[in-house]
Amino acid sequence: MTGFLHGEAGDRRSPHLWPEALLAVLAETGKRAGNMGMTPDGLFGKLKNHGIKREWKTAFVSTFVIGLLIHMPVMLSDIPNHDGLASMCFDQNMITSGRWFLMVACGFSSFYTIPWMIGLLGLFFLSLASAVLVDFLEIRRTWAVILAGGLLVSFPALASTFAYVFTLDGYMLALLLAVLAAWFTKKYRRGFLPGAVCLAFSMGTYQAYLPFAMILSVYGILMLAAGPEGIGEKLQKAARYLYMGAGGAGLYYVILRVLLWIQGKELASYQGINDMASGVAGGSLPAAVRGMYRDFLAFSLKGNVVFRDVPSAAAYLLLLCAVLGAGFYRIRSRKEWKWTSLFAIMFVLAIFPMITNVILLISPDVTYHLLMRYQWVLIPIGLSAFAGRDREGAGGSAWTEWAAFAAALVLVFHYAVTDNIAYSNLEKRYEKTYAYCVRLLDRIEQTEGYYPGIPIAMIGYVSDVQYPGTDITLPVTSNMIGLNGDSLLYTGDNYREFIRHYLGATLNIQPAEAMAEMYYSEEYRAMDSFPGEDSIRIIDGIMYIKTENLSQ
């Protein structure tokens, strides 16, 4: 077996290569099924004997089980965040945001928000991605396989995605497709063709997983650099990743433009998606690149996600030591590996922040929140994979494996704790919002002049003077979008949907423009914030409700 940073896949003639084996099994199944000779048990037996490697099964099962253990609290609850209030039943037609495949990707679980079913599907897709990832990185050690899956399923970006559970299954399918894009490209001579298709459909579901495929491609090139092939063959194989990326991005954009034309729509300005074709949108490329490096360092070192306390920081330090130790043994035992690999690693380290933050180059106005930073998990996964590779023919030391094992285990536990602290706060946000809306609805219905259907104009923010902040999890969740804060209410629409779905009442809350004239008036500014006595007034047939702190 080759180790991480060593060579391409095994012999393509091997009977254990999954796609060929699957096609052979399906062909045989077609023949025997016609003669009533193949049963479901027979089919599963054939699949078992034709190339499902132990590492794949270990990766799939461990990822799924660890995922259930960490995320079951939110899967067994119906706890929305502010966006989820408007997505209780949503067809996910987000083509104006460039997500032309999201409707299909989320359609497997229906368009209703059903956390348990969506969570199971999401973990299923993520477990498949884990198996493919382990095969791509050629991880063979059982502990490394299990902890790679554990890191993938525990990283806080997934917890933030669970906060937006109505898109979770679609997003995890997009992640699987991004991993498959790199896997196909590595495994087959013309694998960049199906890889490009996978990448296009991944971006058509959620563009933020493009860096995931790019980092895996860089890992694949590093593995080529450490392999025995000649420089010409290495360059040819490395070029496949460029073909896959260019082809996937081009196919994504062509399909997007065709579907926009068919539906008669234009790209929205949300997150700068309408400027994605213009790169830095006329700005300075050097400035954009500097911003990418600054953002990478700021999030990695001070983002309070990658690590946030002494044990997690120590785990990263220990993991780095393990990698350096493994590299030393590998260089000592294989001198031909030294120069090409070291130069490749130095080059990758130089460009890695740009690859990780490529979204900032495509859409410079994007608000880069945690859902879009899942690719950071490939850093500890890649390091632990390298430290825990097979030592045959490469030198090595047991201490590097023990160090990597301990570091990865600490990180999985650290991330699992972080996720559940965030879920605890999400539940408290819901409870506080429920209590607030019960009081508000009662006051609305008791206000003189109220009648069902009366037009209501209100702002979404909850006064932090009348209701001071009580989120005690901010030291942990400050950058975990969708999981921090005290309330689910930011707009009038949030009030309407929460009261409708959780209190069973329908309020005729007007669009924001209905507030425009009254909002800047002295009369409105002089009103109390809810639950003040003068926080609700009926003026010219419209009920005005003031919840925020705005005053004279």
C-alpha cells in the first residue's frame, strides 16, 4: 500500500477497484436476474466480495456513528434559527443565488423541515464522503481512518450547517460531490471528465465547497510529487486537476446561465453572487490577495473555531510535531523524496491560504461565515493522515503515530463539546423567543382597537435594554453563525412566522417599507420599547409596535 504523499492509486487491473467491480457485478446481476438466479442477498454478497475495502467500511460506519453521538440533540429537536422560520416548507429554488441544483439535492427528504430525516440523509452523504476521502488520501491505519471521519463530522462548520437544517442534506450531497470530483480525477486517466461534472453539480448546490475540492486536488498533487514517476508523467497527472477545475467551473456557469434564461431570472446581489463572473469586480488583485491571507490567518489563529483553548492548541502543536517527525523519518529512509517533496510542500504552504479562501477572489463582497469554512477541517485530517501513514519502505516511528492519534482524538472531543455547547444555546434561543412572543401576542390581542387582520408594522430587533443579553456561550460560539445570540427575531417576517408556526396565530405584519415614514418620526422615537406601556399604538388604522432601543 502506498502512504499519504506517495504515488497514485493502486494497479487499475486490481479486482478490488470499486467502479469496475460494481459494473461487473451489475452486468452479472442483469444476466442472472433474468433467470431468477439472483436474490438481494446474492447481490449484496457479490458487492461484498468485489472491492468494498475495510477502510471504506470503517470510515463510513465510524463517521455515521460519531455523527449520531454528536448531533443527535439537534436531530431530535425542532429548533429553528431565524432563516429556518421561513423555510418550514420551502422548495429550495435558489437559482438566483447560483444554486441551481439545490432543489433536487434537498428534494430527497421533501421540502419540509424534518430534522431527523434530513439529519440522517446528511450523515449518510457525509459518511460516503468520508469513505471516498479516506481512499483518496490512501489512509490505511484504522485509528487514522476513524479519526479522519471523526474530525469531518465534528468540525463546528457542520454544527452551523445543522442550525440551517432545512438545507443540510443538500449541502452534504454537495460536499460528497466535491470529494468525488477530486477522487475521479486521481483514479482514472480521463477521470477529470466525471470529476468536472461532479464539481459543477456540487457548485450548483452550494458554491462554498469549491475550496474543499481544490485543497484535495493540492493534496493529490503533493502525493504525486512524492511518487516514483518521472517529472513528465507527474506534470501530466497534475494537469488533470486543472482540467477538472476549469471544466467543472465552466459547466456550472453554462448550466446556470441556461436555467436563468429559461426561468427569466437574474442573479441576486446577495453575497455578491452577481459579481462572481467578474472576479475581483474591478478592484485591485494584489489587495484581494492580501485580504485572503489576512482572513486566513485571522480565522485560523483568532477565529475561536479551529482552536479556542489550551488543550486544543496543544493538540495542534502535537500534531505538527508528529508530522515533522514523520517527515524526518521519511526523508532519512528515502533520499530521492527529499527535494521534490520539500519544494512541493513549500509551494503549497505559500499558496494554501489563497486556495482555502478562493471564494473571496470569486465574490469579494461575500460575508464569509462558518458554513463556508468547512474546508479548514482538511488541515488536521491531512496532517493526521500523513503522520499515520504506512511506514513500510518509508521509515517511521511509533511515537509519531501515537502523537497524531492523541492530537486528533483531543480535537474530535474538543469539537464535539463545542458543537453541543452551541446546540444548548440554540435551544435557549428558541425558549427565550417563545416566551417573548407569548407575552407580545397577548399584549397585541389585548390592545384596544385590535381586530384579527389589522395591519401591523414592527421592527425585528428585541430591545437589549428591556431584555438584556443572556447568551453565556459567546466565548465558544461567537463565530458560529446561526447558533449564537439570544433571539431568533431580526425582522417583522421572523415574528410573523414564529407566531404562526409555534403559537398558532396569524398576524398581518406589513413589509418593512410600511414602517419607513413612521420609523423616523418623533412620535415613534418617543414610544417605549416593548413591554413598555406605550410600546404599541394604533395610528391611522395601523398598529405600530416598537421592540428596539431607538429613542430620542
